[in-house]
Amino acid sequence: MPSWPTETKYISHDTTRIDGVAKVTGRARYASDIQAEGWLYGMILRAKWPAAKITDINLEPALKVSGIKAAVLARGQEMTVRFYGEEIAAVAGTSKQACLDALRAIEITAQPLPFVARENDAKKASAPQVWPGSSNHPEPKPRERGNVEAAFKDCAAVIEGFYSTPVQIHNPMETMGNTVSWTDDGLTAWSSTQGISSVRDGLAGALKLDHSQVRVITEYMGGGFGAKFGAGAEGVLAAKLSKEAKAPVRLMLTRFDQNLAVGNRASSFQKIKMGAAADGTLLAFEAENYGTAGIGAGGDGGGGGGGADIPLPYLYKVANSRVKQSAVAVNAGSARAFRAPGNPPASFGMESAMDDLAVKLGMDPLELRLKNDPNPIRQKEYKLGAEKFGWKEKYRKPGSSKGVVKTGIGCAGAAWPAGGGNRNTQGEAQISPDGSIEFRLGVQDIGTGTRTVIAVIAAELLGLTPGQITVKVGDTRFPPGPGSGGSTTCPSISPTVFDICTKALEQLQTQTGIPDARGKNWFAACKKIGINPITVHGQWRDGLSSNPAGGVQFAEVEVDTETGQVTVKKMLGVHDCGLIINRLTLESQINGGIIMGMGYALYEERVMDDLSGVVLNPNFETYKLPGIADVPEIEVILVNMPERGVVGIGEPATVPTAGAIANAVANAIGVRIGSLPITPAKILAALGKVPPTHA
Amino acid sequence: MKNSAPENPGAHSRRTFLKSLGTVAATAATAQVKTVAAELEKANAEKIIGPDAVPVTLNVNGEKIKLLLEPRVTLLDALRNYSSLTGAKEGCDRATCGACTVLFDDAPIYACQKLAIEAQGHAITTVEGLAKDGKLNKVQLAFIEKDALQCGYCTPGFVMSITALLKKNFHPTADEVKHACAGNLCRCGCHPHILQAALKAAGVEHASKTEVVTYA
């Protein structure tokens, strides 16, 4: 069995990004920066109705606008619109201004249809069907273990709560989009994607091209968080425009487009009943949950499924449980994978219920967790975290904080059972007689430092420095790699780079007779290669990576009971991720997960108007992200477990944050806010200072 | 949705507005109207610009760039789409994300909110112009050292905002850094490292509090 070195110079240490200079100088070229020879600007016309029957679309007036070179339909002259913002047509022209004029010129004949925008309304039998002939809300199938009714009778304490989470929108800083050039030789797409292979396959499938005719390049991309795996309607439209205009087309979504049509995290409405014995042992759990995945729910003929299910009961061992879940279809953009799908809402619901139960039992909520969490790693993490955070010293009974500004603390746990390496990952390295070495992997760097991970591992195993390693990623012409998602990237590429390095050293030995080509022998060995460079192909190997990953987080908040403002004073994340590859970029990723979780806890929510079916906040002035002044001191404890090999961290880092913050707020004010985001209005309503809000 | 032809952007210009006012103003005699008349005279003296493309000269990173642009083209659009300076990023095109931040005579501005024609005669600095003779400025260096970036798309904007801050305030406090970056968004969540990088660039070292604990 292969194993990672134990004495290391780079692995588990701090290495600055090898593409840092490109990113701080503006030299890094993102999909939205590509200026292919003769490129045109592309834009999409979107539906202004949440539901409508379109009977005619006239593109002629658009084509008459000066500078417009192509106009194409998204689906056809006739189409059914199912959400506000759905793609209808697209234009390409010599300037953004020409495209704006052309979109206004397109004539559409349409008949608005009945629609439904809210989960609660969509569940009613009288609601308009989002997918005609298919129920918006198919009967949930219960999942049952043990005897729930009998177990509740044995409980010393039982709580019932209603916990809800909003639709959250990915909003990467670079919107989705591509520059596409479609010529007789094939199609090249410079794509802002987290999956070059899946975009290639998607474009080839939609445009009826061979996979070999499609090349996808992603040198740099501006964030994805789960939304950017597919070719998308915008990718296909850009390709069609390029074909018609006979020129490359850059079609990037506007911020509005991004908020309407290209994915989100499904909402959840969790009715939870949970009970425990007097010593805190959980005995019974019952939950009924529904949420909306927009038009992504209910469309599969029989209805159901649809991406709104969450893993309940979360984390804890409960012998008797019954869970009923269902997805509700509404006229809104479809849900997509979003950082740790299902887990942040499940964590929020379950961990809120845990704290509510702890109150009823008169127990410290941390003790209740230690009593019921079966995972030994999290047990250790809670203990480490509690010590560093000063849990014992800081913990007060809920609502006992004095004064106008009340303080509170809370904690929550995370699990990410998926992750692990993608067995199909491949890569190659070319070693030249001058000692230079270039790695090529068909993976992409979503911002987690994938390039740097490759350089760190190669430098360690070859006895070089990371700066001596050239890394090329983001091209489907390279050996295939995984999508950047699900905490799988690092565990996929690390063993692959290990394999390449092992084979490179073997081949150098065979070819040059130098027994160990590493370090000080490297250049001498390479000199003896001969005239042509050698190319070594490698693939993922077993035994060097694993899953799952977990972690726990602690939050300290201040709540102003006069304004309802919540200020997060401190976050502590304790996370395990197997063998640490690059401590520096790992810390960045955990910070990022926590800050995204803060947004989920306090600020973010897609707001639909139920009367018009319109998304009311499809932009950054009304869809609020955490800003630098909102971000508290963040401390991180990394639990290094080299014996587990490489484990991803992207997902677990964002899972428990909202639950920990919500529990801290409840601890501060003595009242549970069961609905995210925890806005000042909800706080004031919970304190009886204003009438309750409609939510 | 039957759309009428797009409105002539010139139809409601300040000039025509004042002109229509002027016919009324000619017979009135109040001081206020005199002011309007003076404005009208000034407006009439202005050259009518657009809606077609006009020559525009921008001074970017110390170099003159000559472009032919419709007056409605923004500085950001001019940089990114009419020249090859794509360092300033477009994240929203409506003054909310800060990815397009550039220096306008040393002051940080959103390039998406300035028309290119208005930017003429001013010194524009983009992220491409910060490194002199290939030497990164201290903010850029600190961003790399502190890993104040992940996907890197918001990075040019943050680097410009902090560079502008350090030009007028050599020793900012953490709160002053936060204030200077209030107009910049980051979705990867690099804020703690951005703050550390800004303070590092100002000479204040902030050690990471991250602890590594071995499980076994």
C-alpha cells in the first residue's frame, strides 16, 4: 500500500498560491476576460412572467439593430414559460449597447398563465400546477425506524419545533457564462465552470457534436459553489449564436440573470418533534419536512424527489425515528447543488431542536451533544473547541444575559459523508532534459488552490520546490479530472499526483541509471534523459485519500434587543480533513465556509412576491452577502489525521455555522428564532416588540 | 410584451430639457429664471455628444488609450471590452460589488458607474498598473503572503481599495481597513485574510491563530 511521507517540507505546511501573482496583477484571465479574435457580445432575453404561453417570438427587429450579428431562440417560436427569468432568446452583437437595444426590440406574443410562487400556496390542491398533470406536492413517503410512538412515551422531555430555511442563491462573484467559438473544426468554450468535463459533455449532447469536437478551457473562474457544473442554457445559446454569427461570442450572465435562473439552495420547512430520557439520551425523533426546488421539483412525471430532501435525523443516533419529506414545485428557478447540499438546513433544524431539548432537560447543550453524537472525531473536536472557546466559563442559561445588548453562545456539528477521491482521475507530467516539469490535469481550480496542491505534492515527492513545478489545469485536452465539488477535488488529485511522481521517479531511474532522481540529483538525472522529454501518465490510487469529513463550530453573538441587530463576535471552527496538504489555503477555505454560513444565518434569502411571481431581490443591494465589517474574529483548529490520507474540506466548513449562530442568538435572548435568516425584524417580533413578520 | 422601438437616448437630454424650459423662461423675469437662462446659454454652448460613437482618450496606467465609443459606454466597459485591460472585473455593473474598483486620480471609484467620456482628462489606474517594472506593490505582495484570495475575481477590486487607502493613510486601523473595503464583496469569504493583508501592507503583522492538533 502506498503511503504519504511523514517527514515533510511542504505537505502540511504553508505554501502561497502559485497563481497568486497572476490573480493580484489582473493577468489571470477568467472566462469573462477572454477576447477571442473578432468576438461579439452576447445577451439573453428573459421571461417577464412567472408562467406564460408564448405563441410567437419575432427576432427580426433585433436583427435590424445596428451591430447585431445573430439572434437565436432558446427553445422555439412557441414555448411555455415556467418561471420569471426563464430564457427566451439571445442576441450577439458588436457591443453591449447594441445587445441591450436588440433585446428591447424583440417582439413577443404571450398569454400569461396562472402561477404559484410560495411553498405553502403551492401545496394546496387548488394551486395552479407548475407541471400540468403532475402534483406540485406529491405525497411524501415516510422513512421509519423502531417504534416512534412507544419511544415518545418513554421520554422525560419532548420538544416540538418548526424550523425553516430560505432559498439561498450561490452568487459567485463571476457570473456564469462562456466565450464560445464554433467553427467547422469544432467548438471551443472558455467557460466559467467547476466542471470542464461536464460542460464538454453537456455542450456536445445539446449541440449533437462528438465529445472530441468540443474543447472546454477554464484557466481561471470566479467561484461556483455548486451552481457551475453544467453547460447551461447560456452555454448552449452562446454556441448557437457563435455558429450563426460565424464569430466567437462572449455571453456572461448579468447579476440579475444569476439570481433568477441558474440555481439555488432549496428551502426547508422542518416540523421536528424530539424526545430524550432524563439523562439526555435521545429516544425518539419525528420530522416532516418540505421545501421547494423551484421548477426542479415535481417535473419528473410522478412528482417527488426534486432536490429538497435533507438528511434527518442529522448526526445523532436516535433508535426510533420517522421522517416524511417532500419537494414542492413553485414557479421559480430550479435548485442546484449548493455547497454541502441538504446539510446546512438539516444542521440548522436538528441543532436548533437539540438546544431546545437541552433547555427542556435543563442540560448544557454541549453535554447533550457529547451524550448523543456517535462520532469519536467530533467528540474530540467538541472537547478541543470547548476548551479553546472557553465554553464552560461563558455558558449561561438562555436569556440570563443582562442589559440591552445581550450575549450568547452556541455550537453545532457537521458531517459530510460524501467526498473522497474520484477513482477515474488521471493526469500526466512532462519532464524535460533541462529539469523543468509540467503537470497537466483536466481539473479546474475553483479557488481552493488546486494548482498549488498539485505543486506542493509534486515538490514534496520529487525533492523540488513548488516554484519549480509548472501546473496546467482547466483544459479538456488534458487527462480527465473530477469536477470541483463535494469536497472531492483534493482527494482525487492528490493520489493522482502521487502516482505520477512515483512513476516519474521509476522511469528516470530506468532511463538514466541514477537510483534516486529526487532533490539534488534531479537536474543531473533529467540531463541524462536524452533529447526528448519523457511523459508520465498517472491515475488515482487507493489508500491515499478517504472520507467522510466533519467538524464542529462555536459562535459567540451579541444581540441588540432594541434594534434586533445580531453581531457575531467570534467564530471557532474545529475541523478534520485527514492529511493537511496546504495549511494556508485550507484555513482560507474554512474561513470561507464559515462566512458563507454566516450569510445563511443572518442575511441571505431569495424573496418572491406571491402576487406577481417575481423575485424581488435579484441583486446585491437587496440580496445581502456578508461584508468585511460583518465578519468577526475567526479561529480555526485543524485536526490533523495523516493516517486517513487526503480528505476534502469545502463542504463541512459551511454546514454547522448557521446552527451555531442560531443557537447563540437563542441563548442570548432566551427565545428561539426558528426561521433563517435571523433578521432584526424577527428578533424584535420574537421579543414582542413589533407585530410578527409574515415569514 | 410588444415593445416599441427603443427610445432615442438623446430625447431626454439635459440640453433639450433646458431648451424647453427656456421658451417659458424667456418671458419671465425672476432671478431664479435668470439662472435657468444662464444655464441654458451654457448648455447651448456645449457640443452635442452622441448617440453615435465619439473619439475618447483615456489616460490609463500612464498611457493614452484612444477609443471610439458611444457616450453611454462606461469606463469599465471601455477598459474590459474596447481595450485589453480586463483586470477590473464586472460583478454586477451597478455599483454594488466593487470588483471593478479603479483609481480615479488616486481615489477609488466603481468603473461601472463612470462614463468613459467623463473619465477623460483624469489619471486612471487599474490593477494592471500597480506593479512598477514588474515589482508588485506591497498590497499585492501581502495578498499573496496572507492568502487574501481564493477564486481571485474580487481581488483586483480589494487590492485597489486598499492601495487607495494606504496612499492617504499610512497606518490604518482594522476599522479603517474595513471601512475602506465596505464597497467590495467577496463570496469565497476571504475577509479575515484580506484584513490581515491590508494591515501587513501597512507594516502591522497579524499572526494566524490557527492551531494544528494531531488526532491520535
